[in-house]
Amino acid sequence: MVWPALRTCCCIAVVCASGCIVQRSRPILRSRPTFLGWSYREVTNYGKQEVLTRQWVHSDGTLLRLLDFHVHSVTNRPRIAVARYGDAATARVYCVEVFEFRPVIDQTDASLFLLCHDYREGWVTGFEISYQGRDVVVHITRDYVEEASGKRIRNAYSYRWERESGFSPTPSDFYWEVKAE
């Protein structure tokens, strides 16, 4: 039974080492976890302590670590945990992970199923959960500075959490220049 553990370690290494280094990368999106006979060997689960202590070095040399961790109750869905990783010196969030939160016997721990690993260019300036009919929508807003022009650009986009198919990006992906305040 060494192979499943080795595969899990390799998956963690890939997500932590390369998933957050590439700019404008596509998010990792997963459908729901083990329902009706699915195997836990086919999904990505983490312990709560692992998520709380995770850190890595950004491509620009900045150490990214957990800045915020909250568990949310969502209507008609399992509870979710949102982990925000970033630079502690500037408090800027660069990576957001959304997990399905499953309590375990040890009340200080939990089993966290990765639903979405979001990392794009820039830092997160807004995060909101809303409801559209029976679907849950996660809205994220990011800012970044365009290298060529030096202009500050805002990017707003969303993920829909459908009961049947899990997380999926919505077609709304808007960019605009942020005027000086």
C-alpha cells in the first residue's frame, strides 16, 4: 500500500511546487468528492493542519503562506473552507483554495477535499459567495500592474458551484483599468 501514499505525495508536490508558480495558470477545479461509491484514492484530500501550515516561494522570491482560513456554511451544499495564501509582509493574497470541509473524530482536525485552486496574475482584492437560483457562485476580484504600461488593471471573474457537476468557471471574465483614487 505504498503506492497510494506515494501518489498522494506526488500530487501534493505538483500542486504546491508548480501550481502556484505559473502566472495566468488555469485553476484546478474538481467535482464533488466521494458520493455513491467513489473512491477516496481518486480525489485530493488534505488534513487541516497541512493546509494551515503550507507555504512555498513565489516566482518573484516572495514567501507565500496562509493568511486567512475560514469555514463557511453554504445553503444546499456541504460546508466549505476557504484558505487564502499570500505575502505576510504586504498582506496581499495571491492564491485562494476552496475545500469541502468534513469534520473528523479529532475536533482540532478535518478532512479537506480540494474543490478549487485559484491562482492568476495579481493579488486578490475581493472574494464573495452568492446564490443564483440553486447554484452557488464564488466571485473573485484581482488587481495587477501591467508591466508595459504601468497601469493598474482589475480582473473580476467567477466560479459556479453546481450541485451535479461541481466547480466550473463562468464565462464572465472582465478586465478594466483602475483609476487613481
